[in-house]
Amino acid sequence: MVPTQPAEYLRLMLPLFMAVLLACCTCPPSVDHESVPASESVTYAYLLYNRGTCFGWRTESVNYESVSGQVLLNTRIETVVKTQDVFYRGSTIDHSVMNITQTSAGRFVRINQAVDNGHQNRRTEIVWRGETVTMSRYLDGSVASVDELPREVLPDAEIWPLVLHAVGKHPLVTSITRSISRSPVPPLPLPNAEWLSVRLNGIEITCAANDAGTAVFAWFPDGTTARLVPQIPAEFEPTVLHRNGIVPVDRTIQQPEDLLRLTIVVPETPQVRKVAGGFEECGREYQDVHISVQGVVITLKAGFGTTFDMEVPFPLPAIPETISGYLGPSLLCESDDPAIVETAQMLVATHTSAAESAKALGEFVYQYLADDSASVTNASARYALRNGRGDCTAHAHLVIALARAAGIPARLAGGLLYDSTEEFGAIFAFHSWAELWLGKWTPVDATFGPRDFPARYLLLDYGHDSSDLGDGILRAHAWVWSSLGAKVLDYEYRR
């Protein structure tokens, strides 16, 4: 199912943008296009770090070619990163290859990205033709969706900072000056380097460019840095990076599954202030947010007695037009898959209540899937059903796909979950769960079993699936990695 508003298309593209943020930290030097043979290629190599851990590398190869009298710039970016979920010991290696074709004036012709983590292969192709853009997405070799968009939805000037950061001497820089400025406080003292700040969707990336216009260093708000090196060592082995950012909490609360209310305060830093408004706007059903002299105060609210007590008949009698967009299949929630359709119909066949149907779907996923984040990240519903395992996102994807196949609108919620682990103590960590529309949006977390919702969830964003989570998640990544932690002010258990 395709979102109906242009803003939703931008949200749809953010996961691709996030991959580019990690992958693209350079701009090719200014080149006289007419003097460069089509076969000549320049390659740059970068090591990726986060808090001192070198967790991956990337290379970028740039060459020009002439097609029908038009000079085209081709960029090939290859990235390898090694990550591990904070709750699990296993690690995954993500291999990404992105090919970008642009005109010499910076207008995009084609972007093709493939990502493989050893368990799942995803590919996205975007083709610009005149005033339209075709976005095709593939999952494990099969076409998942093809969307025709107006060009203004994905304008060159908006995508450019994420692709090549526009730190070099390029004609298109003049059209996006609103996004680029000189950095008043360079993060590092680098000789003969010009520091520039690139801002998009509230995220600011700082780059150091040398005299040739090449980025020699890039710094991201989440703590990731990219550093130019002569070449990637032949036997290079990246160190595992904990994939789930965590916010440490000063107090361990016993039995968080019984929390009726939890109030925390987070130090008011510029990054936290940026995301606080989004937390409040997106998650009013989950949390109240306000800024005080103590910092950003967040009160998490429980949904005890409201999750599965609604008397709504099944099948649903009427679905508002604004909600119906969450009924169809999406990239990672293949609700039209025959096995998913058959399973859904079997699970809800005897139910006449929407709440009971939702509970049956959640209970099935909770019992059926092994909780295994070490195997594959962001697994699709089809993958989860076939393999019987997955992380919290896979649990949510399968619930969503089953619900849609049964005629219940469903979406993915992404945020932070309060928990206590032996290794990390009390923390908030990234987590995903499903929301089903049962007359109103109702949370169903199949990772822990379908039940009433305790006050341990902080909602950051929602979308059709994990490929569709938007600005809130990007900003939260920046906040989490730079967070000074959270302090518990007060809490209350249900009676």
C-alpha cells in the first residue's frame, strides 16, 4: 500500500537516506568534465568509527562518461559494517552497494542500492524521468512495490546533501545554500580544512573539506565519524558495534511490566530539545512531555484495562479513509503472501470481536517466533513466518501482516523500552511493536505477549513498516548516542 501524501513519501525514503548517511561522507574533487576520459575513475576509502570503535569501512569510486552528448557522473559506494544488538551476543555484517548517476549539473538520473546481511537482500531503484520519479523496491529478488511519484516529492536539492554532502566545488551548491553553512566551531583542529555544516530534517552533519573539495573527515550527531584513509587494509576486520543505542537509567525498577506510571527526566541538551516536541506530538497516548528547570520531563502512561476491552465487532464494520492506507501490503509486511493470508484466516475464523481477533494474532506470533535478534535485523513478515525466529521488529512485522490479511489496519510503532539487563543495568533501548486499529489505534507487542500496555514505552515514530519510520527515529538516534542518561523521578504500580 502506497502512502497518499508527499510527506509520507519522504518518510518512506528515510531508511534509504539513513544508509546513505553512514555510507556517503565525501564529495569528489572539482573536475573539468570535458578533460576527464570516460574510463578514468577516482576511488576514496573511509573507515567508520563510533566512540572509538572502528565498526566498518566504505569506498567511493567516481567516474565521468558521455552519453548522447551529455556528461554523466557515476558514483559507486560500497559499505561494510558489523553490528550487534545490545541484548544478544550474535553479530551481523551488512554489505551495501549504492550506484548513483547524475548529470554534470547535479540532477539525478538513477540511484540503485542493494543491501545484504547474509539473511535477506533488499534493493531499491529510483529513476528520474522528466518530472516523474519511479521507485522500485525488491526483497530477496522479488518485486515488492513500484511507485510513480512527482519529481517535486524527491527533489535533487533535498537529496544532494545526503548523497555527496555538497562540500566540493559543484554548481548545485548554489541551489541549496539554505542547507549548508560554515561551521563556526570545528569539532577537530584539522590543518588546511574548511568545516561545513549540512542540515536536513533536523539532523546536522559536519564535514571537513580539503582544498580539492574532498571530505577528509565527517562527524554525525550520533557519534559516528568517517575518516579518509589511503586504502582499506587487505585483512581488515571491523570491530562489532552495538546496534541498539541505549539510554542509561539511574534506577532499576522491579517488575516494569506492572508500571502504571513512570516519570523520568533527561538533561536538557540542544539535541534533546530538538526531539522533545516530536516525542510529545507523536506519542500523546503513550507519554506527556514538558521542559522544566530539571530538564526534559517525560511521564510514560499505561494502557491497563483499555487494550483488549473494546466491544468492536469483527469483521470491522467501517474503516475511515484516513486509516485504510494501513490495510494493504508494504515492503516488509507482505500481507498478500499466500501463507500469511492462510494463517490469518485460520487464526480469526471463529472470532466475532476485533479485540479478540487482535489478541489471537498477537498470541500466535508470541508463541510461534523464537526471540532471536542475532539472526537477522528488520526481517520481513514472510521471513519471520518461514523461519520461525526474529527480533522485536520481525515480531511486529508478522503481527501487522497477519492483521492486514485479516482486514484489520495495522502499523509499526518504533520507540524506546525501559528494561533491565544483567550487562547494561537499567536502560531505555530501541524497540518496535505493532499498533492495530480496533476503533482506535491499539498497541500489540508480540515480543512479550499480547497484554495490557505498561508504562515502559516511549513512542518516537510510526509507519507502514520499519522501512517507513521517519524523522523521529533519525533524531532519536542522534539523541540516544549522545545522551547523558535519564533519571527516574517517580513511578507507580497498578493496584
